[in-house]
Amino acid sequence: MKDEVFYGKGIHELEGEYPDLYELVKDISEVVYDGYALDYKTQKLIAIGITASRADPRATKKQIKSGMKELDITKEEIMDVLKIVLLTSGMPAFSKAVQILNSVIETQ
């Protein structure tokens, strides 16, 4: 995982009190985001789709922001992902994710 950006609220709280557990989470992230068969950009787009399909606004926003910042992911690429979210998860998840995407773009 690039830049140690975690989307669970409690992960960074582990760092001070449970450093071994925090390091384990970091290690898992490195294994997951290894770019072995899929490059990191593709993996990030999948992560955006998953968080958007769960209608998780906090995680969706963080995934979009980090993808655009780290990997120059474009609005059009994210919209391609969100169209799949519309098909698989429905209008509420899609609509919420589009609002988040637009808010991220407006603050850039």
C-alpha cells in the first residue's frame, strides 16, 4: 500500500498501543498491493469500486483522492468504474459515489 493510507478508522490507533499488530496490517497491505498480475492503478480502481458499491462515503472519498493524487487516475476512469457500481449495486451507491467524486474534483 502506498503512503500507508489506511481506510479503517482504528488502524492508526494501533500504531502506538499495538505496534506488532499495526506492522502486520502494513505487511498484509504490501502483499495485497504487490502489482503481481494487476498493476497498482488497476488495483486502486477495484478498491474504488468496492468502497463505492458498499456506499461507504469516507472510504470512497479516500480511495478516490489517493488514486487521483498518487496515480493520476482521471474522472473518466473513475466514472467507468462507477458505471459498473451502478449495474451491480444500484442507483443509491452509484449516486453517492458520483457526488463524492464531484466533491473531490471541486476541492482540487
